Amino acid sequence: MFYYSKDLITIASILDTRTIKADGTYPIKIRETQKRVRAHYATGKSLTKEDWEKLPTNKTGAVKNLRESIENSFPIVKWNVQTMVKKGNFSFDALNCRMGKATGDTVNNALKANIQLLSDEKRIGTMRLNIQTLRLIEDFRGAKAPSVQIAFQKRKKHLRN
């Protein structure tokens, strides 16, 4: 529905058909792609496939409000991407920090977030491994080890497949 592309970075609003919600709708997300790597940002809205196809042309009040809500979410991601590209420092980590989706600015914070996730999922063995890794990093680099690109979301995706 909404689309923007510049400097090999693409932003588009999409209906995320990978996951269906209990009410039979799919979440609407803003997808950002760079060099075939994607990041998705939730809009908090969801629709059925049929309603998504009708969205650009439907003029009823509720649908119009939904379209405007998506239209308001899109420029936020677009502006952040444009700003970083202009400065020459675009990265998914930086975008996630700007969008409030980051796990932290240090490796320590990222590991702590992952430990909490594993604890919530009752995956004690892997959680203990992460706790030990955190201790080793703190012994080696201190309490604020500089951030590196860690993809806990990818790890979670691979474990479920």
C-alpha cells in the first residue's frame, strides 16, 4: 500500500501473512529491507486478506481511519531511515534503537534481555548457558561491553523450525 525506496533500502507497509491472529486477521507491519535483510515494525493494526485488498479504495469511515493510521506509522520509519542514510550511518541496530525495538546498547543488556526471554519460556538449560556467557563477558570486557550485532530473534526463529 505504501512504498518507498532509496539507496538500496526499501520501506513498505505489508499484511504479515506469516502469522494469523486468533480472530482470523493478520497484523499490518512496516517492512524495511536492505541487502535482502528485513526488519518488521508493528503498527498495532490487523486486517483480513480481503479487507487488505480493499483498503486503498474503500471509503467507509472505519477503513478510512485505519488507512490514515497506517499512513501515519509509515513516515516515522521512513524519516528515521532517510536521516541515517543522509548521515551515512544506516544499520538495523541503529534503526532499532531509534524505533525503540533494541535490546540494549551493550552486549550485557542484550544477554540480560535474552536471559529473561528464556526464563519466561522455561528454557532453563539455555538460560544457564546465557548466564554463564554473560559472566564471562563481564569478566573479560566489564559491565558495559560494546554492542555487536546479535540476532536473538533469528536464534529464536531457528530454534522453532
